[in-house]
Amino acid sequence: MQTLLVPGDTVALVGSSDPITTSDRLIIGSLLRILTSWGLNITVSPLLYEDKLNNFIQKADIINQYFTDKKIKALFDVSGGNMSNSLIPYLDYNAIAQNPKLFCGYSDLTAVLNAIQVRSKIQVSLFQLKTIIWDKSGKQKELLYNSLFGKNNDLYHFSYSFSQADSMIGPLVGGNIRCFLKLAGTKYFPTLKDKILFLESHSGDRRLLFSQFHHLAQLPDFTSLNGIILGTFTAYEQARSAMSIADLLLNSLPQFDLPLAKTQQIGHAATSRALKLGSTITLRR
């Protein structure tokens, strides 16, 4: 088990997407206290709370700077919403490739994470730091601490079941389905051939998800995937829809014959586990 951090290291909090809301400022304060109690120093992006539409180049510059800063050992993006894809053309992928470090985000950060993985060839983590506050049991905080300080890697372990076939293996791509599709048609979209595609969603009824599944199916090399993992589809599943999300995909795409697995442990929940995009994953029934 690799130790990512040691007490005395510096980590950065950044925001590539929408600005942090007033209510979330309290959460950021709680995060700072927890990280400090772990012996870490924290650098906070000066733009984390700035509510502007024209600061995306400056946001990208900050991420570039933090990747090249030898003192900063990890970056946690604590934002979400809609705006992260505006940074993508301005990230310095060569500099990021030469200075690989832990970079975590989720939801709208799906676009940035996959762009970095494609262009910089480094592994990135689909994980939201704020879950250690949202989860009141303390388990999420324990999982992250153990992962960061080399105790165990349980944060990246999750249970699953197969809906089709009984195994899959390949490098991971994907994340939030809506935000992953923002990359379609761009040079930042990952090649799907021989990949494992992870998908989750916070919003979306069956018609929207039907449309998104068809959008994916029309992309190059979709049929050359090694499999799909479905995470939680929060709004759809909370509506107690008659058809499971796996069945919705299979009914939407009747020709889909690739391995398909489902997990309830990765998505927008407070207890969501993490995925390492770019790593090779093996699932067996």
C-alpha cells in the first residue's frame, strides 16, 4: 500500500466548476479543521468563492501552478455544477504529466478528470472530499485517512453485481454521464476501445437517460468497450422506477451485448467510494 501523504505535507483545495455557495463555506471550514488535525497544511485557491463567469483561465492557471508546485502533494476539487469544462483548453497537460499527484473531484469534474487522464496520461480520482463531512457516521473520514496515509485502500473497493456476462477487465474512464458527454467530439474525449466505462448520475428521468445512453452508443468505439459499470442514478432510483437502471440501459439499447455491472457504492451519496480513472480494473462475478 503506497503512502500518498505524511504529516507536514501540503494539499490544495480548488474549484474548477461553480463557485462555492454560502452554505458550503461552513463545510469548507470543517474540511480545513479535519485536514489540519491530520497534520496537513492547506492551500486554498483564491478563486474558490469568486462568483464570476470570466475567470476560467485564471482557474486553470491556478491548477497548473499547484501541479508544478513541489510543496503541494495533492489537489482536491471541492466544486460542482456546470462550469468545469471551460478550463479544459487552458490546462497545461505537459506540466501536469511531469508532476503527477493525487487529483480528486466528482460530478461536473468528470470532464476535467477525463481530459487530464487523456492528455497527461496520469491517474485521477473520482471522489468528492466533502463526503467526509456529509457522512455523519465517520466512516468516510476513516476511509480517506487510511487511503491518504497508507493504512489501506478500502476507499477504492466497492461491491457490485453483474447484470450481463460475468467478468470485465480494462482501464477505467467515465464518471457522471452528463458531464462525460461534454467531452464528446473534442480531443479530450477518451478512446473507448478496450476500456471499462463507469457511469452515474444525480439527476435525470428515464427519457433523459434513454437519450444519454443513445448518445453514448453513437460515439466511436462504443461497441469496443470491455464493459460498463453503472453507479447510482440518484433521481431515477429515488423515484422507485419500475425498471432498474441496468434494465433501462438494456431496454434502451437492445443490441447491447457487453459486460454490465452495477454498484450502489459509487455516485453522489455521502458514502460514495472512489474510482481511480486510468487504472486497470478487474471485476468478476
